[in-house]
Amino acid sequence: MRRPTHHASTRTTATATRRLASLALAIGFASASASALAATEVEWWHAMGGGLGKKVDEIAADFNASQDDYVVKPVFKGNYSETMTSAIAAFRAGKGPDIVQIFEVGTATMMSAKGAIVPVYQLMADFAPQEGTAFDPNAYLSAVTGYYTDTDGKMLSMPFNSSTPVTYYNKDVLAEAGVESLPQTWQEMGAALKKVVDSGAASCGLTTTWPSWVMLENFSARNDVPFASQANGFAGTDTRLEFNTTAVVDHIQRLDDWQADKRFVFGGRFDDAAPKFYSGECAMMMGSSASYAGVKESAKGFEFGVAPLPYDSDVIETPQNSIIGGASLWVLSGHSDEEYQGVAKFFQYLSKPEVQADWHQFTGYLPITTAAAELTREQGFYAENPGTDVAITQMTSATPTENSKGLRLGNMVQIRDVINEELEKIFSGKESVQDGLDNAVKRGDSLLEKFERANG
């Protein structure tokens, strides 16, 4: 018998090693495949593009890696309107996702879609796993969840990305103008802005982004006056707008008057006014707390700070909380119990302090739980990024009232467009403040009546 040579022995060993490796690989693939086959898929449609979309993917990947039973698949469906429209069409075709992200102005529409949603409080009661963090509605910030609860305070959707307006100010300009203390009230604001423009430290005192959201909706909440009847729509669909008969009229008149000496400059809809602050043209800007990172990136050549929204001392002694913007996660009906168990487990994961704190610090959106805000403070984030805690303080400084809980108005997207159109006419001198707000209410009420007929 021919004895094997050293080389032949080596080849034999190498071959055996390769076979063992192949076998192990095959076993690994088989195991992974079996695991993947066993995992229940949960589809999550969202409207977060760019860096936010990558962060959403990261959250889902981390959740998927944390357990073997469920796989959350995030799917970007375009902007908020496109995502909502796609989800409604898919649901009607019997192909809706398990979870869909809906912006806050779509809340009334989602609530009215009877049979189309599974309320979060019901989902968590029926399907949340017993192990791990128990679902405690009181752990969430009431000023955030209040927007997404029914009249009994039960959560209908899971808050995800929420923000609220704050005041950004140019420290260098205020110092040059001799403004020694930040204005707390609109009355103090007028005096401070006069110093800015009179001194020439800046050619414009104040501008605002999202004018309807900041100057009407949040002005009403902060000063505890109704924006609309029926508890701003929470108490029924037979709601009508009321801001043409409240302190909002005097406030818009104040801003219009301030245009004469440029204490206020109207900068357009959405975020169109932001460059006026970035460039140093305006000393102050009111905008979303979630814009912090963008302001930090864009405001070059000067130091900026963040302050709460002022209140009207002629209207209220102690200001109320502001209200939120952003979106929440809705659960659609028509899926299996296994999928709902996966959704419930994912919502528990999303609510963990470390997950929420990371999301809050990365995006600038509000944390949805008190524990996440406390963890962020313990981690030193607020100390390292001054002003990032202003929004959370502003939101939690008062118990929400009927006027500051939020808005639940059908066709709110179109109503905001109407308000912005009328504000543009007011600030361009084409109509008086009262006429403009009357027109906004008349046109807005027509949209509310249409919604009431369809859903009342």
C-alpha cells in the first residue's frame, strides 16, 4: 500500500477542514434561514427621508438584532401627505402596512377612519409581551401624548417625532443693542425689538417660520385661549374656528404694526423665513425645536441661544404649555395576532429610555417619556448643548388645558393653507387684520363642515 506523502496528508487535512467549514457554514445558513423563516415580518411605512430615514433604519435594525421573533421593515413612502395617501389607498386594497407614520394634522382623519386602526392602548393591552418594560401610559409626557389620545385620555397612536416652537436669538445682536434680559412677554418683546432696530444692531427684529403653527395655534395654546370650539375639536367634529374673536386678533395686529419699523418682518410659509435669521438680518426667529441642529449648522458668525415662546401679559399671568407638531405611529387593522405582537414589542422597544434619548439627541425631536428626558440630562447632553432643554421645559411646565392640549380638526392641512393665504394678504397690506382673520375663519369653517358631513 502506498503511504501518503506529507503533501498528500496536508491536502487531505485541508480538504477535511474545508468540508467542515462548508458544513458549519451550511448549518449556519440553515439556522439563519430557519430563524428568518420563523420571524414575523412587521412593515412600517414612514416619511423620514435623508439622515432621519437612515436613523429610522438604524432603530429598526437594532430592534431586529435584539430578538429573533420579529423583523421590522421600514419603508420610506415620501413626504407626510404622500405617506398618508399611500397608506389609505393600500388599506382599502387590503394591503396596508402594520404601522404607518401620520403627521399630527392627520390625526382627526385617522380617528374618523372607523375600523381602519387598532388603538395603541388596545394593542398594548391585548398583545404587549409580559416580559420586559411594562406599558405604562403615565410614563409618557402628557403634553405630547395628549395630542394623540381620545376624550378619555387613552392613547390612540404612539408619539414618534414631536417638536414645539421656541425662540432662537442672536446673542451678539442683543448684546450690541443693549438688551440685557430676554423678553418673557410679548410686551417685553416689543421693547427689546425696538432697541435692536433703533440701535442698528440688526435691520430686522423678529421673524417666524410656520406662521399659522407659531403665531395662531401656539399663541392660542400658550395664552390659554380657544383656537376652535368643541375643545379645539377634541369633543366632536361639529367644531368651528374661533381665533377671529380672541386675543389672536390683537396679536396679529401687533405684528402688523411692528412691520412699520421692522420690529417684525414676515418671511413666508414653512421654513422660508429661516435665512433671515441665519444671515443676521433678523435678531430673533421663532421656529421648531427640531430645527436646533439646522440652526447650529447654518447660523455662522454669531452665537445663538434658545428661549421659550413669550406670552401675552394682558391675557394670562402664567403661560400654558405650547403644543406639538410632528407625527405619530398608527397601527392599521387587518393583520394577524402575531404581527400585532411584534408591533407591541417594537413599541415597547421604541419607548425605552436609551432608545428615546438617542433619538431625541440625534434629531432634536422631543423625547416622549420623562425617563428619556432625565437620561438625556444625566448624560450631560443639555449641558453640552445649551438651549436643547427649553422645549421640554416649555412643554412640561403646565398641565395641558382644553386650549393647550392640541388641535383635532379635520382638513387641517387645507385650513393651514387658508390661514397662511390670509396672513400673506394681511402682512402685504391687502386687507385688514380683522378682515383677514374673518375670511380665514369663514373659509376654514367650510372645510370643517365638509369634514363633519363626511365623518360626523
